[in-house]
Amino acid sequence: MKRSPSDLLQGSVEMLILRALAWQTMHGYAIARWIASRTDDVLSVETAALYQALHRLERRGLVAASWGVSENNRRAKYYELTQAGRHALRAESETWRLYASAVARVLDPA
């Protein structure tokens, strides 16, 4: 499936969430922290965008959610990657690698 650059940018939050959840089941705040930490605070996901993306992913069957208790003893919704989510992550990761490689070639012509 070929995607336009604007589609790639719009889908970046979802791909980052899927990648975070490939590590472990997490609640929303932990996902946002993981993304920021993994990117040395270069990327951050705003709360509204994060939860909108999580709900889209859940509707598409790429993540499943259940209620639990967070590390600071608060009720939190935990998200986990489904089998369909793992498949989507593999496909999206390859698309992003190709896109990043193409942009790198433009920015650093040999």
C-alpha cells in the first residue's frame, strides 16, 4: 500500500504507539513517557492526540484495552498490542524506514 507523505505524517502517532506497545502493555501516560524517553524528548505526543489515536487503534482492532491499577495506585486503562496490531506495526515500520531513507538521501546528497 503506497501512502502519501502527509498520510505518513498523520499516521506517525499511531505507529509510535504501536511500537511502544510492542514492548509491553501500558496506560496512556506511560506510552507518552516511553515515546519521549525513547526519542530523547525530541518527540512528544499531546494528551488529546494520544487518546484519539488510541481510540482509533482500538476501533480498528490493533490494540485491546482493559482497566487496571497504575503504579501510583490509580485506576488506568491499559492497552496491549493485538496480533493484527503486530502485523500493522511490521508493515508501518517498513514504510517508515523507506520514507526516512528517502528523506535522508535528499537531505544529504552524495
